[in-house]
Amino acid sequence: VSGPNIRKVTVLGAGLMGHGIAQVCAQTAGYDVTLLDVKQEFVDRGMSMIRDSLAKFVAKGGLEKGKADEILSRIHPTLDLRAAVEKSQLVIEAATEDPKLKLDLYRKVSEHLPPDAILASNTSSISITLLGSATKNPENVVGMHFFNPPQLMPLIEVIRGAKTSDATVEAVRVAAKQMGKETVLCKKDSPGFIVNRILLPALTEAALLVSEGVATPEDIDKAVTLGLSWPMGPLKLLDYVGLDTALGISEVFMQEFQDSKYRPSPLIRQMVRAGLLGRKSGKGFYEWGSPSSTKSSSGK
Ligand code: 3HC
């Protein structure tokens, strides 16, 4: 694959998405990866999720143990943002879906990022143009939206912000190919891009069916898996991606589109308040057992 010579990549956020993105960068693209978070326990948990996932590939026979160790040795956990960012050709941000937190992070990263390095966001719904506005080189800021679990899902949505250059778009499409992913291009920076614009209203409706007492969560999921051939029903998927993440996306939709059809489900809001976030907290619409191995605190 031709394109920019990406060797060193930093992933910001070691949570549910960040750890998987770091793994794909090291495992499939062969990049040297730095995985950064704000607390040691978060990077430790991210590394432990990567170890678990690599062990699954080894157990399935798709990866040799020696190769898994080699992949792991290419992923360097750190808390030092400056040291990580200033040597990278590509930084992929997978921090919590909070606009204020992200803007602060982009300002900080921009201070240390080489002027020709690319800053890609895995945001699910926040404006790439807005994130770019917090940096010195908005032409190098782009959306690179992965799907959960990044190790298995074959798509990356590439999103062009108002100032993103053609060269940046091309560079991340090449990088995505090196990661073994297919891409689609969102020509405009529109909330939720393609997939979440379609998915979130469906997830909200599923939660409304529960709160209206129309059917049980189990039957709603059974209906959609058997009736529509989704690999997971919408309520299990809500648990899987995190109710807090889904609520965050609905809130951005409400604010950006100013259209009540995107109003978040009150049940999801209530569950988030109660800490019932799904897989990451151990309980959501379903029981998931101990939260320790999959919980993400600072990262998505
Ligand atoms: N790493 C490595 N292997 C993994 C893995 C991981 N993180 N997670 C699962 N696997 C492997 C398992 O070992 C298993 O292997 P096997 O078939 O050889 O035994 C295989 O994948 C299937 O896993 P499971 O048996 O645990 O469960 P499923 O059969 O249900 O598959 C799934 C899991 C691939 C996640 C599937 O259920 C699925 O595709 N679900 C839908 C996911 C989806 O829609 N994602 C998009 C969410 S939206 C999003 O991310 C956008 C955001 O902005 C909100």
C-alpha cells in the first residue's frame, strides 16, 4: 500500500475502543503503538484487555503464541502525553465522548504534535470541524470511526471536517487499509456520520419498547436477531457499546439537529444515572458479571 510512512502511532484512551484500536494497529498494520491514558490503572486495564483478546485469537488457532507476544511488545503503555505524541505520525483519539474533555485534549495534543502528523478522532458523534478548531493544523484533523469490537469489525468510517485536507483523508484511508479495514467516506461532517445516524434511533426505540411495557428485553432482542438477522439484539448491543456512550450520542443529535425525533430514551438516562452502563459496569439490560476486565473509565 502506498501512502504516508506511518510507523509510530499513539492511541489516546485505553478503554473499550482505545485498547482494541491499539491492538489492531500493532497486530494487523505492524505499527509501533503507544497506548496512553490518564491513570495507571486505566492503561493497565487496557493492556489486560489486549492480552485477553490476543489469547482468544491464539486459542482459535488464528495466531501463534510467539506472534501474539511480539504484537504485545509493540504496544507501549504510558501516561506521558508529550513523549508519546511528539514522535508519532498518527494519533488516534478514543477518549470519553465529552466535547469539553476532548477539546482540552486536542489543545494539549496540538502543542506537541509534529506539524505534518495526523490527528484522527474515533468520536461517534462530535464534530470533527469543532475538534480541528482546537488545534494548530485543522487540515490534519480527521474522523476515523471504528466499530466495537475494533479487533473484529471490518469497517472504519472516515470523516472529513470542514478544513480537513485531501492528503489527510487519503492518508487515513491508506492507514485503514494497512489495519485490514474497509472504509467509507463521510463527505460532510454530519452528526453520527452514517452508521450511528441509523443505529441510535433504533436503539432508542428498543429502550422505549421496554419502558412502555410492550415486550421484555429478551423478546425484543429475539425479535430483532431472528426477524432482522442482527448478530445482537438492540438491547444487548446497548449494553455492549455502553449506555453512557449511547446517551452521549443521542444528546449530541438533539443539540445539533434540534429535532425531537432524536430525544434520548428516559429509561436509558435513568439507567446511566444508576450506573447501569452495560458490559463495562457489569449490568445494564442484562447481567455481564464482573466489570473488572472490560470496564472503561477514561476511555470509550
Ligand atoms: N478479540 C478477539 N476475538 C474476539 C473478541 C475480541 N475482542 N470478541 C469476540 N471474539 C471472538 C470470540 O472468541 C469468538 O470466537 P469463535 O467464534 O471462534 O469462538 C467470536 O469472536 C464470536 O464471539 P462470541 O461467541 O463471544 O460472541 P458472538 O458470536 O456474539 O460475536 C460479536 C461477537 C462479533 C461482537 C458479534 O456479536 C457482533 O458482531 N455483534 C454486533 C457488534 C456491533 O454491532 N458492533 C457495532 C456497534 S456500534 C459501534 O461500535 C459504534 C459506536 O460509535 C457506538
